Amino acid sequence: MSQNQTKLLFVCMGNICRSPAAECFFRLALQEQGCEEDFYIESAGTGGWHVGNAPDRRMRLAAQKQGLRITGSARQITADDLEIFNTIICMDKDNLDDVISMGGNTEKTKLLLPFIGHESMKEVPDPYYGGEDGFDEVITLIREATKKLAKMLG
């Protein structure tokens, strides 16, 4: 991580579904634009239940169907993250509220979909307790959103 890099953190509840997908797909979008070196990207969860675990198997399978790969290891957001990262992108309002209640700056803590100007949805749905179709839909939504985010910031 260098001083000149834009530091961006993606946040969901457990850091095993939505935020690791967003981290990986945003990185891929930046690679496609040739500007990955300008960014430092991570993901984290507001809860610590899955710390150290790989991304959810169902999420990885949904990504594979689209020729994509999700990697990483779950971690919980820390107070240091609130200082280190220039922008904190949350998947839903509960995550945003949790980050703000930890002391997160409201100017740099945003919901992903409204931040990129998505018209019909405000939150990335949590597919964890649903069926496989939910994972497929979330993968498509996150992929499209991170491509748009990369164009905005890259």
C-alpha cells in the first residue's frame, strides 16, 4: 500500500459472499482498464463469525458459472480501517449503519448501488439464506456495479 493509491474497502456482514466478490470483481475491472496499481483494495465484514474462512462455496460456484473467480479469507472490519481507507463501500444499509456506529466517516462511507447511480435498487441483497438463484443474481449485480465503479474511479 502506497500513499498515492486510492484505498477502497468493500463491506458486507460476514465477508464471505458480497464483499469478497466486490473486491475481486473491482480488481478485475481495474486490471481491464490498466489501472490496478492506482488502488489498494480489500474487503471485510461487520461481524466476525467467518474470520479466516474462504468465500462461501455457493458464491464461488455462481462466479465460476460466469467465468469469474472469488478468492480471499474473511476478516472483520477494524477501527484502523476507518482511518486507512479513503472510501468504504457497504453492500446494504445495515452494514453502512454498523460502520457509521463504529465511528466511520459519513462522507467516505457509502452504499455501493446508490454510489454508482443504480436506479432500481438501493442495496445488494444478501444471498446467504436463499437458494442458488440468489447467488447468481448477486454475482451479476456486483459484477455490473464494480465495472461501473471502476469506470467512475479509474
